Amino acid sequence: MNAKKVIVLVAIVFLGFWMFSDPSGLATTSKSAATNGWDITTEAFTGVIDFVGAFG
């Protein structure tokens, strides 16, 4: 088996186990990760807009 497939399979099994053993913990972690990802994306686009705006 390809190592990449094994890693994906292990991650899916881990998330499935976590979902059944502590669903509220998984939901809290997912919400936190999504919020942090959105904040990073917003900061990146704001930086690009400021950089491009500095030329004009």
C-alpha cells in the first residue's frame, strides 16, 4: 500500500473514533480550526490588498 493511502486511512479511522467517543470535543476543535483558518485567510487577503494598494 502507498504510504499516503495509509496516512489517509489512519486519519479517517482516528476522526471516526473521535466522533463516536467525544463528539462535542470534535465539534469544538473543528469550529476552532475553521475560525482560525478564516482569520488567516482574511489577514492574507488584507495584506495583498494593502500591498497592491500601495502601488496606486
